[in-house]
Amino acid sequence: MNSKGTLIVISGPSGVGKGTVVDMLLKRLPDTVLSVSCTTRAPREGEREGKSYFFISKESFLKMIDEGGFLEYSNHFENYYGTPKFFVEQKLAEDKNVILEIDVDGAKHVREVFPDALLLMITPPSREELIRRLRERGTEDEVLIESRLKRADYEMSRSQFYDYTVINDDLEKTVAQIISILDNRRKGLK
Ligand code: 5GP
């Protein structure tokens, strides 16, 4: 696809603060939109349909897979997560940057379909800090936190597939670092 927009993939373990980083990027970067994923998991408190996710049934998700409606999808924590293809293609064609907040398996697939995508992995300053943030979030019980930690270890072990790893210690610095990565890329410095 010949467009000026960049496909920006942001991954990182649950609790690392990806959502906040993405919100700040969207406010600061011109012509940049977020792709809203579909999921079969239940909404958490405060999550809104069409903003956090499109919350759909497993049947609808499987149907959308059959129809080729996803750019990528993956299945973990016993739920499906997927990126609707149409929105991403349309926005890139309009020369917009599109942010995907997706897991490492999805990122790998995106790399195959869009070799020019920019893959960013966001990690916590330490595993202890990640545990603290997950507990602080308070939306999940300990068993679920355990499974998210296991998944976090898996995600972080895949960071070598990414173009950059950014440690989210200080939010402002993290966002500034990502903006500078994008600026350099645009200038062709990479
Ligand atoms: P959560 O349930 O905490 O919202 O998300 C769990 C994981 O699913 C996170 O790592 C998140 O980045 C990932 N995720 C969210 N949407 C998608 C998607 O569309 N595709 C893929 N592959 N992963 C996703």
C-alpha cells in the first residue's frame, strides 16, 4: 500500500500503562487515529463500547474471521481480540497514522502484512513495578493477575521483534521518546 501514514503498533504487558501513553499520543500527534479492536471479553468498569473496544459475541467474532474482516487477531485469556481491517486500510489510504494497541502475536502478523509498520514495545521499569500497577488497577482478582503476569513475561520475551523498546518509567518521557522516534523516521533517519 502506498500511503504516507504510518502504522504504529504498540504492545506491552497489561498494566504497563499503554492506554495512557496512547491517549497522550493521540492528543499530541496530528493526523493520528486509534484503531478500536473487537473483543469477546466482558467490558471492565468504565470501558465504553466503540471507544475501548467493540464488545462482540464469540459467534460474531468467528463470523468476522470467516469473512476476512480482521487484519489480525489472537486468542488469549480465553478471549478473542482482533483488529478490524476496513478502518485501518481506510485511514492509511487517507494518509493518517494509525495506532494499533495489540499483543505480540498480532504484532508479528501485522509485520508480515505491513513490513513498514513501526513496532514499539512498552515495558515497565521492573517486574515488581508491573505487579504493583496491576494490583493498583484493582479491576482483577489475584488469579487473573497471576495469569496476566505469565503473559507479561511472554510478551516481554518477544521484544527483540520490535523496532524499539521504550521503558515506561516517566509518562512524559515515554511519550516524548515515541514522538521523537516518529519524527526521526519521518525525516528518514530511523
Ligand atoms: P485487555 O484485556 O487488557 O484489554 O487486553 C489484553 C491484551 O490484548 C493486551 O495485550 C492488548 O494489547 C491485546 N489486544 C487488544 N486488542 C487487540 C487486537 O485487536 N489484537 C491483538 N492481537 N491483541 C489485542
